Amino acid sequence: MRNELLRTAAVSAVLVATMAVFSAAQAAELRLLTWSGYAPDDVVAQFEAETGIDVEVTFSNNEEMISKLRATRGAGFDLAQPSQDRIEGPQVEFEIYKPIDLSQIDTSLFIPSLLEATKGNTTVDGQVYGVPHVWGTSGLVVDRANAGDVADYGDLCNGSHAGKVSMRLKRPVLIGFAFSMGMDPFAAYSDPAEYEQILNKVAESLIACKADVKAFWEGGDQLISSISTGEVTAAMAWDTGGWKLNNENPDVTFVAPSSGALGWVDSFVLPARGENDEAAYKWINFVMQPEIAAKITGAAGNFTASQGADAFVSDTLKAQFNDSFPQEAIDNINWYPPVPAGLEDLEGRVLDRIRASG
Amino acid sequence: MSVAALPSEGAGRAGLRLSLILLLAPALLWLGLLIILPHIQLLALSLKVKLGPRLYETGLTNYTEFFAESIYWSTLIRTAFISIAATALTLLIAFPVAYYIAKMIRGRRKNLLFVLALLPFWVSELIRTLGWIIILRETGLISLGLQWLGLIDQPVELLGNDAAILVGLVYTSMLFMVVPLVTVLDSLDDTLVEAGYDLGGNGFAVLREIIIPHAMPGIVAGCIIVFMLTLGNILTPALLGGKNSLWFTDQIFQKFIVRFNWEQGAAFGFLLLIVSSLVVWIGLKITRQSLASTMT
């Protein structure tokens, strides 16, 4: 009997010790859910050296981030980076984020206009849920030697580049084409009936265009390989893809469409059941320092909301940016407003229809 | 005497029952926790109808929408038909291969051939499919080869159609057909085949009357495995089918991950389960096999 008691005590002691070690390890860990390029190895290493906090990085995209957090009701990660337009809707529908304590963040590190815009777009019930990190645009990546006439989304479907164009079959393509057809989908966000009408018109023209489309690309690498082999000469894509290709082939670059590039801002949010907010705030304040932010720009290819980081960015990227974005093209950017809950069901049905056609 | 014997016998039986329960426990836990419980949850989810943010009611809307929207049911039918075609094609290709391995050769060469059939499965399905992309794409091996030979003067795109999907699916499921076929053909007594010829049968008659009836359990087992794998495949159709790849599992993935519509995704998952069970059941009825006979 005494033996057994002893054994039980020993086992529970070991158990308690393991749990203590485990939770101690957890306390000094930051689980970051982000996009590839937003947490380069050297930045992570520097953060770990300065703070002693281990960073566990998971690469993802908007839909996956929201799905992951929804599946666990906001657990499993301490910091996530969805786009600022995908915060209000999912928060209203699934309650997967928690409000940000702005007093924990050094707001002087941010470009004021971007910070204010993001705060405004991510406010639910008077509380702020997001601060900006990296921004960029979607538009056209064009091989100017072979498809120099492509200046707007609609030009992809003018028939002269049949079999040589590509796009990603997600919501940006619907919105880009709506603008290109002279409509304003963002203004119709609040009116589902009108928005549906716009979507139907866009679907009609995209279905007619499908025969010209070489492939609907899924990942950035896939698009880059099909453009660099010449299989695709014009595509709807992210700016950074165009600049990456420009490094190898000066004919290829990103072109801001005449109806306006689509501007996105990837932001920082705290998952509702994140366990290490302190580390999350430390990470935000760390990566928003100009030198660090410039490193992230170098890895991701997009500029950040960090005040003064431009000074540390490589001249090549700056030249590429200026080439793609003359001042009027910057003023012409259509920034994504928050997506109201339920709108994506409508878009989903239209995207399914396009995918199934032909 | 008998009074004293009874309790001990009862204890022995209880002990036996306990050990039986313990033996079965892993399998039962596996079934219960990983298969039955999630399916019940999925069923409950599929019956929830979204009215607005955080507002749900119980109903069949997720199922009726499947039948109302032609895209959805036509995709499911298409997926089932291509899967059946892929299964038939796999059987056609795998049967001679399996027969050769099981009956025509002996010893080391037999093992060597078996390993060769297994070899492609040492790399992941993703890599194998990417290999096919390199071969079939416009700037790929076949297109360049044909141009080099002067047979065509323009690059040809071989990706993005149903044939490419079929090629990928057949290649991916080959092994799962070959293995059960080799096993079952191995057990066929050679003298039976000889007797068939001695009695005046030609090659076709022997195949039809002796070899296929004997191999039937293996054929059915292989077909069930290949059909299930193909129907549930998501990677190969997406990568090789390109812009025209419509696969039902992809629809389910889209519903769950991209559209955040778990309720409809769950309903679609159930419909897929029903269709696959139905096809397997019909297949068993036609071949007059039972699940039990194919598994032994």
C-alpha cells in the first residue's frame, strides 16, 4: 500500500514538473500567423536575441487565417495578420479577435494616415481591433514586349491575348473587373441587391472571357513561373510579383490599371484566445522600427506602414515602385473598405459559376 | 460444491470479457472518436441554416440548395463519372501488369518488378503530380519533344483538360489496384489454367471462365479502393485540371476554407459520402460480391 502511494506521488510530481516546464516554455513563445515574407529569418533571430521570446511562425493567407481562428474560436495563435478589410466582418460573425490596447503600442512608429485609416476600418462597437503593417496593391503584371497594350483589367479580355492571360479566381478579380467596367463595387457594399447586380454583370463578362484565360493561378510562384516561361504575357496579380519578375526580365513589370489598382493593408490583430499578448505587442513594436521594417520590405517586396522605413529600402525596389506608380496612379488606388458580413456568400456563388462555366 | 464453483466461473468470464473489451478498445475508440463522432457533428452542422451573423435555425436549406444550383450537382455527377472511368482504366492497365508479375515470372525478377511498381510511391503525391505538370505543360517535355521532331510547329498545351486529370488519377492509384490483383492471382492454381487449355479453351475463354472469376474478389477490392481514393482526391484534379478542374472535394474545400460556409460544406460532405457508398453498393450488387468476400 505504501509502495503504491509513493509511486502515485512520484508520478504526479513528474507530471506537475513536466506541465510547469511546458507552460514556462509557452509563456516565452509567440505564435505568429502571417504571410510568407512578413517574418524573415534574420528578423526573427534578432527579435529572439533581444527579447528571449521564441517565435513560431506559420505562413497562411486571409481565408486560411480566418478559417483557422474560427475552427478554434480564436485559439492557437498569439498574433495574426489578416488584411484590414477582413477584420470587421469575421469579428461580427465569429468573434475571433480581441480589441487592441493601443497604449501598449508605440504609435509614433506608424505612418499616421495609414494608422488612422486602419483603426477606423477595424473598429467594432467602438473598439479598435487592428493596426496596419504591410500595404500593397493588386493590378496587372504585363510583359510589355508582347502585351504592351494591356492597361486595364478589361484589356485582359479584349481577345488579342487569348490563351496568354491569367488571373486568380478570388474576390479581387470581381472587384477589379467591376471598376474596369465603370461600376463602383465598394459603394455598393452596403446594398446587397445592387452589389449582386454588379457581380452578375462581372460574371457575364468573365464567363465570356474564360476561353482566353490560360489558367486561374493559385500561388504566386505558379504565376511567376508561367510568366517567366512566356506562357502568360499579362495577368492580374500582386505588385510584388511584377517587381520580382522585373529583376530578371526588364520587359515585365507591374502596371497600375487605369481604373485604379486595388489597395490592401495587411494588419496586426490579436486572436480572441491568444495567450501571450505581451509578446505580441513586443513583436509589433519591434518590426515597426524603420530598419526592421525595411528588412521585411526587402523580403516581402511590399512597403510597410512604418514611418521613415523608406530610407532603408533598396534603390531597385524604389525605382520599380516609382516606375509602376506615378503620383496620379497612387491617388487612383481603390483602397478596400471593410467587407460586410455575408457579402462573401454572394461572391462565392458567382465565383463558383465562373469556375463551372465553359 | 456447485455453489462454490459458480462465483469463480463468473469471475473468469468477467475477466475474459474485460480483456476482450481492452483488446477492442483501441479500434472502438478509433471508430467512435475519429469517425462516428465527427460525422454526427458534421450532420448536425449540415442541418444548421444561417440566417445572419450568429443567427441560425434548423432546416434542410443546405441540401435543397445543392439540388437547386445546377453547378453543384453537375460537379458531383461529373466527379463520380470521371472517378469510375479512372477506376476502369486503372483496372485495364493494372490487370496485365499484375498477371505478368504473379504468373509469368518467378524469383528475383518478380520481386524486382513488384518493387518497380512500388517505387513511384516513395515520393509524395504532390511531387508526382508536379512531375506530370513538367511533362505536360506548354513548355514541357512532350510539347518540346514533338516540336523537336518536327511533328508540330506550335507548342501544345496538354494540361487543363479531363484527359490530364485522368492520366494523373490513374498513375496515382495504380499501386492500389496492382497489389490486390497480384495477391489474388498468386493464389490461382496454374494447373487450372492448363486444364482450361487442355479442354480446348482459347486464351479469351480461359480468361473469362477461369482467371477473372477467380480474381473477382481482388478486382472488386482494388476497384473499391481506387474509386474511393479518386473520388476523394483533391490535389491531382486541381493541379492537372487547371481552370476547368471541377472536382467535388474542391467545392467542399472552397465552402469550408474560402467561403467560411461550414454548414453548406458539411452538407456537401454528406452528399459525397452518400454517393460513394451508393456507387460501391451498386458495384458489389453487379459483381455479386460482398464486402466480406473482397476483404479476405
